[in-house]
Amino acid sequence: MTLQESGEMYLETIYVLSRTSKQIRSIDVVKHMGFSKPSVSRAVGLLKSDGYITTDEAGYLKLSSTGLKIARKIYERHQVLTEMLTSLGVDEKTASDDACRIEHYISDRSFKAIKKHVKEDLTKR
């Protein structure tokens, strides 16, 4: 099953939140993303039924191995693309916002080339 952009965004958000807290609830996702409780609840239900996340008896969210793999991929894309855009002179906020849009659509091949270029550029500095 192919995950849509919104699903990837939720997985990335859960991943980002899990880097600072071991206990993530839907309300944390609501606050972080600025979405309504019903929207997040629906998305969590879909991600859970598709096997991307699990919830424990207390309602805490956890990425499955598949969900974690996707979340890490999207997060890495966001970081590298933001870095590339800021190195070109784009302000941090715009670079991050644009990276958020690009990260979901760029091919693996193009991303790999950008990542290689960014790493090479960093070693030259």
C-alpha cells in the first residue's frame, strides 16, 4: 500500500516527537501539527489499521518497524533539503517549508544525488 503525503507527515511528526519523548499521544500530534483532534484521530486510526503505528493500552503511539523506516526516510529528506536550500541563501523558515513540500515527491534517485552533493559541499567548507 502506498502511503499518501499526509500519512508521511503524521509518521514524521510522531518520529520527531519520539526523539524528545518516549510517550506520545494523539494530543501531542494535534499540538505539533496544529490539526484538529478529529483529523488526527482519523489519521491515527488509518495508520494503525495499515500497520504503520501501534497504540498501547494507555493510548501512547509508537511507530511500527515499517512506520519507523518511512518516518526516518522523510525526516532525512527534510533535513537534507532544508540544508541544501539554506546553503543557497534561502532563509531557514522558507527552506524548511519548501523542503516539507518537496520531501514527499522527490524521487529516490534525485534525492540521492542531492544528498551526495550536499555532503560534498559540506566537506569543501
